[in-house]
Amino acid sequence: MGNCNSKLRAAILAGLLLAALAGAANASGLGKMGCLNQGADGAIIKFENGLVKISQMEDGIIRVRATSKDKFEADQSFALAPDAPKPKAIKVTETEDGVVFETALLKGVISRDNGIIKIYDRSGKLLLEEPKEGGISFDSGKPGVVRSMPGDEHYYGFGEKTGPLDKRGTRMTMWNLDNVYTVNADPLYQSHPYYLALRKGIAYGIFLDNSYKSVFDVGAADPQKFSYQADGGELNYYFLYGPGPKEVIERYGMVVGRYPLPPLWATGYMQCRYSYRDEEKVRDIASKFRKESVPCDVIFLDIHYMDHYKVFSFDKKAFPDPAGLIGELEKQGFKVIVIVDPGVKIEKGYPVYEQGLANDYFARNKNGGNFEARVWPGDVYFPDFLKPEVRDWWGSLHKFYTDLGIDGIWNDMNELAGWKKDVRPLPDLMVPSGKVNWLDMVHGPKDAPVEHARVHNAYALLEAEGTYNGLKKLKPDERPFIITRAGYPGIQRFSSVWTGDNSATWGHLQLTIPMLLNLGVSGVTMDGADIGGFVSNPTPEMYARWLQQGVFYPFCRTHTAIYMPGQDPFSYGPEVLKISRDVIDLRYRLLPYTYSYFKNASETGLPLMRPMFLEFPGDEKTYQEASQFMWGGYLLVAPVTREKARSKEIYLPAGKWYKFESASALQGPKQVSEPVELETLPLFVREGAIIPLAPIMNYTSEKPWSPLTVQFYLSDKKSCFSLYEDDGRSFDYLSGAYLKTEFCQEPVPRGLVLSKKDGSGKFQPVSRDLNLKVFGAGKPESVQVNYGAGWEKAAYSFDPQARTLELGVKDQVKGFEIKVNY
């Protein structure tokens, strides 16, 4: 085939011109292969009807670009992390059939006829294949691709979607939309054009980096074909190799970034309603938590805190002294998060409006004026977050909040959401009526406008970037915390996510698990749903069950709509109050375990709330499982989601499974039926688990993790757990102010060795006692401990009935070793 010469290049360009003149009304494939050029950032292959570029990002990541034009667009992405791997040359070889491309982990073939692509691992196992009548195409300029669907392949991810965990057989649209959703609603608030495919334990991922509206047909139209098409732009995707699903997610995190380590308080329980209308209502709900000893770290303020719903303002009648209120709450251990919508009220004299207008910071319409719609404050303009200077300005405006002591920001209505200028909402009600034609909006400089169709799905991502960077500049010693309703890949670099306006139904309680699991697979580590449902009123039973599930959401918040009865642990009587206190206590006890996994997530992208297949990819019974999940690598959570349930069906994969805080164990693989009462939350622990626990507390900074309890669940193999600690607040951990300590358990002949290695890092926790608890132990003949100066007898207690061994040691940065002799 050789390099492209001028004669062949002219012929190809002529073919492209003829195709354009013909209108290309129907789907057009690439046609016959022409010539190949190898460059420093990849190999470009010219076809009759377009160009394909193959690049290596790293050994397990290949990028594929395709266009029907005679050259590629400028390389731009909303999603890519600043430190994402850069495209580089890939090894290519011409053959009679086409072009072979290779990395150390992968090998692919692109055919001469229509550019059909196949990708294999280095052992020759076929990973991805395009059918002969498929591959890359352009339908009236719209890029798309058709792939083969093996009958035993399963598909996960796609961000925020209702429906089953496995998306095979579904059709999904990527277009951010304000939608009070039903069980089968699509689209919703977030668009993540990414998926993970799993077949017999082998996985790969595809990230289609195209922010235009797009449709994924995962075998809905044809069970043997997977199709994707976007409304504009290029075909631009990243193939992410496994071989397991964890490796796919880690590689995806390399491309789009990972959720940074949050402040410790953000891992606690949060309380919200739309709205706590004045200072007294805020004080009242806060006092209930402390009076009843129900842990809580955060109170949210919804739109009624504002002066006529104007962002960066407070209603002086309802909140006459916001700084004083926030100071009072801070003394009680509460952080405060306020809602901030993007719509800026059109009002002369309003500083935010005047600044935006004077500096041309608002998005325009196609006629050149500012784009106008109606949201809560009335007629509004929207910041043009595509402009870097607007993101900087928006971030700087948050000084209004940080000066008052506010701790976090809640970005809502950022899909975008609103209604037509001539439609007025009823007072204080959600009225998503009078559809706005958002496609009339344009962005960027006047002399180079960018259509809203390209920016729409990324608008909230750009807003979150401005907000995060603004908070970081305003309070450089504190980790920012943001929550957003809308998003696009990369949103996790700046913000946590919640799933929007759900309803208080058993169906929504059930669908929340697969929604959050697929968001986690899609790289969104800190995600959650409104506990109890936002719309309507849960029964006491439903609220109790939802809270039992919700304490295992990474983002854990109760929230309900206006005009609904109170929705909090105190609204349903003494039985539900006790259940609420117990399960929220459990979340706080698990903080050392949970926080360690948040740190791991910031480094790997792996979620805390995990589908079963992530830990057991070789077990095909886990591929459809969406009624239970893993919390980290060791805790199996099986919440009750059926009304008046008296039992819970639970699948235990291979291995030994302990009941939480018990030596009682079952051997998997096994389906079990666990009896339940209203207070029952089935929790199982994987053998080999080492789970550190904190004491019960009212809020995360009320007391240090002292005494620290470390639970060991015995296995016949060595296992370890890395406990992570820092100040929970600042960025000092990035310069070494952390403590990482590895605890291990190892069976040895006629005994057991428990150990703690010397801690690494400069953070020094308080002097504390360490309580070790071993489940499944035999009666010891003796127990010895070595702190580094020789072996000595250790005091211990053993419960033969519970088969539990307990001993206490003095914790220190230095390690120790304990021998349990049978």
C-alpha cells in the first residue's frame, strides 16, 4: 500500500468531494483502503470515504479516530484528564488483508475492505469484532459504528441509566435532561458514552469521546449487533484492555481522571430537604440529630435560602445572620452545603448579572443576543462556561459563600434545565413545562461560535471545573466538595454525583442499586441517590429499608421535596429512629475501612460500591446480580428492597463467607435465604477480610479513631489490608502527611500470625489503644507479641462458643507481630 503519494491523495480527495456533492444521504462506510502514513502520534489510513487514525496511548489503550472529511478536526476533548496518556506512534504492518497494529498487550487488524476492525489480546483471543456489514460509517455526516455482539457478552456502565445492571438488549440516549424519572426513563441528567464489556471473565472497555447527542443500541434492534451513532463531530473512541474488569476501570481512570480524595466529613451522613426555609428550621433539624445521638455531618440549604432565588445571595428575612448560623452549626459539628444553579437573574443592580453582562460572560443565542430562559428567579441568562475566563469568574464568585463559612456547593439545574420565557412556574413547585430550545444557544467567542449541541452534555462538567478550582483558590488549605446533578465523563475530577429527582416507591428503591453500580463502573466514585425518594412520601418501612441501603451509598443523603411531610430519621416513630441510628452508627464505625477505599479510588478509579462481577469476574452468576453489592473488596451488602419481606435471597460466590461481626460462616458458591425483620440488614464478610472500625461518634471530626478496632475474618491464605489516615481536611497528604499501615493475617502450622508493618508517611495519629478481634479462631495455647524488642506474653480473651479471640495492644507508628499458637 505504501505512503500516500500526490496522485493517490488527489484521487481520494476527489472521491470525498463526490461523496459530499452526492449528499451522502445514506449511511456510508469507509470504502476501499488507500494509503498509510505513520506519524509521531499514530498511523493515518486513507479510505475512499474518509480517514482512520490508530494511536497507542499506552500498552493497554488504543485510540481510534475516523472522519468523513479530508482532515481531522483540531484535537479537543472535554473529558480527558490533564495527565491522560498522549497519543503516540503505534507499530503497524501492511498485509494482503489490510493493516496490523500492535502493542505489547494487544494486536488488531483493520481490513482493506471498509476498514473493518478486529482486536485481539496477545494470546490470540478475539476481544472486539466488527461484522462485515458493520464497522465505521457516516450517515449524513453523523459518525457511527456497528460491532458484533457475542451471545455471552455482557455490557455495563453507560453512566446514569435506569433498568437492569446488564444493558444488553437496551437502547440508550446520551443527552443531559431534567427528568423526574420513571423506572424506564431515558435519558436522564448525566451522559456517559462509555461501557465495559465482560465475557467469561475477560473484559474490555470503550469510551466514545464525543459530547454530541448520541444513541447506543445494545442489541435492541438486532441481538447480534451493537450500534452507536452521534449527531455530530468525529468518531473518536478509546479501546481499554483488561484483562479483568478492574483493569478496564483503572485504564479508564487514566484517560478521564479520578475522583480526588474527599474531605473526611463528606463521607458521613447528610440531611437535606427542599427546603429548610429559615434559620429556625435549620436549627431545629440540627438539634434533633444531636439530641437523639444520630450521627450527621452535613445540612443542605436548598433554593429558599436565597433572596428571590438569586445565586450568591441570602434572604435577609429568613436568614438574617447566615454567618452566625453557620458558626453555630460548625460548633455542633455540622458542615453546610448550599445549592447554586447556573441561571443568573436578569435584574439591574444585581452584581452577578451586571458583571456577567459587562464582560460578555453569558451564552448567546444564534441571533447574537444573550440566550434567555426562565428558572426559579424568573428570567435568566446562563454563564458561558466554555470560556475559561467565565469559569474563573464563576469560581471567584464563591467568595461570597466561603466568607460566610459555607463548606460545599451543590450544583443543580445544570443539564441545562428551565422553561420558556412566557411560562411561569407555580409558586415553589417543580414545573418542567414549556420546553426550551437549548439548541438556539451558542458558546465561545463571537467570531468563532460553538454550537450548543456540542457543549450541552459537557456544560455541567465545565461548571464543576470552575466551581472546584474557585473553591480551591479561595480555601487552599481545604479539599473542595461539590455535588452535581448533571455530568459527562471527567465530572469525577471535580464533583460527586446524585441521581436526581427519584420517587418514594419500592421500584425506585430497587432500581437505585444498578444505577449506582453502573455509575461506579463509569468512573463516578462518589455517587448516591436521595434516600427515601425525592418525590412523594415513603412509608416508615420504606424509609427504614432505604436508609439501610443508603448508608452504603458513597454519597449518603436523605432528601425530599417541598410540601412533603418531614423525611428524616425522626419522622417515623421510635422503631425507625432506632433502626436509623443503628445503621448510621454502622456507617461511622466503618469510616477507617471506607476512607481507605476512597484513597484507593483516588489512585485507581475503582468504586467503593461495586457490582459483584467486579470482585468475581469468573463467576457468571454475578453478571446479572443487582440486588446486592460489594462495599470495597470484602463486605457483601444485601439490602432488603421488597415490601413486608421476611426473607432475603442472597448469592454467595465461591469461598467462605462470615456474617458481619460473627464467626458464623457459610461456604460458597451458594444461594441462601436469610430471614429478616425490619431491623435486619444482611451483611456478609469475605474470608480473609481485615476491617478497621472507629468508635461511634456524632460527626466525623468529633473524636479520633481511638480506640481503633481491627477485625480479622480468618482464611486459609495470607491476606492484608492497608489502612489509610491523614488529617481528613487538607492537601498536606500530597506532600507526605499521611499514614499508611498494612495489617496482615497468615495461617501457619498449628497457629496464626497477625501483624502490622511499620507505617509509612509523616502523619502521626493520636496515641491510642488497638483492639484486635479474630473471628473463626481456635482456642489458643498461648499468644505472644513482639514490638521489635523480643517476644513477650500477650493478654487475650477467647470465647469458645463464639469462636472469637480478642486482644489489645498499644498502637504506634511502629509495627508488631503476634503469634497465636494452637
